[in-house]
Amino acid sequence: MEIEIVENRKQSLFAYKNGELLFYSTIKFNWLKKNLVKIFDSNDDLILELQSYESPFSSAKYKILFQNKEKTKYISEITQTNIFFNQNKSLRKTRGNHFSFNTNFSYFADRTKVADIKQKFWSSLQKMFLQVHDEKIEFLDQIIIHILAIRTGFNSNVD
């Protein structure tokens, strides 16, 4: 199954399956680098609100302020590379080659690859294609939520 994730000019992200909206995110920037990210489902219901902290010497930190546990399967933690949910289940994001300009990456549950992300390189606005393996479709929502959480406002430092 392929999902398209596109960014608009306000650095919000929108996830589509066959042209139909699944989830979208918004960001409110703060000059102290504590950004507020909200993730909504296709019915405009808020499902997750988190605050991201940009640390100068380490990767971003994410504090969950609100979540609709019925729709998120109880997310306990989000990091730049992991999402933890449902009684010790997790997904890990990894890049294929750390010394390449390739910006593609994959998601793994335990040691099993469940999805691949391909994105356009040298693009002013983000556009990504998520390919989830059919037998691992149960992870689709968590992967999309993780991408929206960590990539919303990603281009804020580019301008």
C-alpha cells in the first residue's frame, strides 16, 4: 500500500491514500524553539498534540501533551527514530546508508522491515511516498503519526 505525504507552504503535512486524506498536521512555531505540533484525522478530530524541543547538541525531543488513545493505540513516547505504543510495541526508523545523500529510510518492528519511505531530494517542500508491506498494515497509522510528528516544520530552518 502506498501513502503520499505532502507539505504545504505553512509546513503542515498531509497524508493521502489514493487521493483521500487520512491524517494531517499543523505546527505553531515559537522563537524559543518549543514548537507545538498537532495531528488530526480526516474528520478534523485532534488525535495527538506534542511539543518539540530543538536541542542544539542532540536530536529533537517530543513531549506528548494530548492524545486520543482510541485513535492512537496509546503512544507512550516519540523520539526522532522511534515510536513506542501498546504495551512495549515499537517501530524504529533507520536510514539505509549513513554516508549518502540518499534521504530515504525504512521502518522496522523488531528486526522485520514493515515500510519504506522515499522522498524527493533537493525539494523546497517535502514530498514523501510511504510503502507499507501488506502483511504489516497494522502499523500504518503509527508510521504516519511518527512521520507527521517528526517531519512537520522540518523545513523551518531552511529559509
